[in-house]
Amino acid sequence: MSADRPLVFAHRGSSEALPEHTLAAYLRALDEGADGLECDVRLTRDGHLVCVHDRRLDRTSNGRGLVSGKTLAELDALDFGSWHPSAGDDPLDDPPNPDRTRLLTLDRLLGAVRDSGREVRLLIETKHPSRYGADVERRLVELLGRHGLAAPRPDDPVRVTVMSFAALALRRVRTLAPGVPTVYLLELLPPGVSRGRLPFGARIAGPGIGLLRTRPQLVAALRAAGHGTYVWTVNTEAELDLALAQGVDGVITDRPRFVLDRLGVG
Ligand code: G3P
Ligand code: CA
């Protein structure tokens, strides 16, 4: 699977520069030349998929409580940008650009990626797989279907891969959309995976960078078994060196331009 360099995925958008999971952070990542975008999705109380990492609203918005306890309309009234150090950077930005502060739905992100006209790989991570039964995956596959992305073709400019730490979610995606590739995310290492076996047809493993330090044979074992590796979150020179030395296929980073510069990509 390895090309001459790993793919570079913007983790929650260009999320060092701009507030994570905002449309502005994703558009910045595309401008910076990222090969792909990473996005976490959660369900609102009324069943919409929104791009938010945390279970609670408190860290990345001016709201309080659980994302899953609010309707889309309630979330849409919140400010998801002013917490970030970049807020107020541009004194001429008056009124502030709503793309930097507004909740992003997955529907809107898919539309923006398509409208960019670029070749883009989208890594969508489903959160809370057990709380709503199969609702997250079902709604995700429905939405991908509406965007023509649930049955991928090799020449599609936008290519979606679904990721999860939960094997259960991967199994659901394989059942609902067998053509959509999946990534098995890993914080720890189940024994089967250390021997190169991934659950439910997952093509790629997604270990945290810490696992590459403690298990230096992992990427090679996965490769020998025909699996690729996308590693997260690669933000420093040392982390990138480690990932490159082990021959990973993709790096997921908050700093796509920094990584592309180090890789010599113009
Ligand atoms: O892309 C994988 C990585 O994002 C997993 O961790 O907590 O940032 O979603 P987290
Ligand atoms: Ca994630």
C-alpha cells in the first residue's frame, strides 16, 4: 500500500491553526495541501450527524452538557470557535467569519469537500457505538448514500473511509456498506492485531503514535498481513521520524502544512 510518502490527513481539520471541526479548519487543511481530512461524528438528540469530538460541549463551545442531549437547532445556536487561541486574530474580521465558529454537520462537510473539486480522502470516525445501537452507522451510511459515497468507485474524487475504536462499529459498516473501507483504531494492542489480524474486514490499522514506540514490529507485521497503517496524532518532528522509519501509509496530524513541509511536498 505504501507510496513514496505517507498520506497526510488533517486531524479535525487544520486544528492547530483554527478551531477543530469547523468548516474553516477543514478548508484551511485543503488549502494547505492535505491529502485528506479526519472528522469525528456524533448524533444529536434529533438524529443528525455532527462533527464534534468530545461527548460534552464544554471544551469546544460556549454550551454545556452532552452533544447527544441537544437538537441540531440548539447546537446551531452555539459558538464553536471563540475558545480557540486564533479567535480575534484578524481585527478586520468583523463580523467574525461564521465558518470559524459555527457547528459543522457531516452533511455540510461532505458538500464542501465535493464543492472543493479536489481529490480528497475523508476519514470519518464514529463515536459512541453502543449508546444508540446501530443508529450512528445507519445514519452515516444513509448520508453517504445521499452524497453518492456509499458504494465507492476507484475514480471517485472523494473517498470515504470509516474508522472506529469499536470492532462492533466496523462490523456494522461492513454489513451496511461493504464497499466502504474501514480503519480499526487502536490505543492498546489486542493479541490478534499484533499478529497482523484486524476484525471484520478492516483494511487498515490506526494505532496511536505511542504504540509505534512500544511495538516497533507492529507496522511491519500489519504490512506482511496485507494491511496498511494510519498513525495518529503526528505533530512533532520526532513523531514524524518514528512514523517514517516504520513505513506507515498515512499520518494524521493537527499540523498538515508542517508535516507536508517536512516531507518536501510543495
Ligand atoms: O484519528 C484517530 C484519532 O483521532 C483517534 O483519537 O480521540 O482524537 O478521536 P481521537
Ligand atoms: Ca478522531
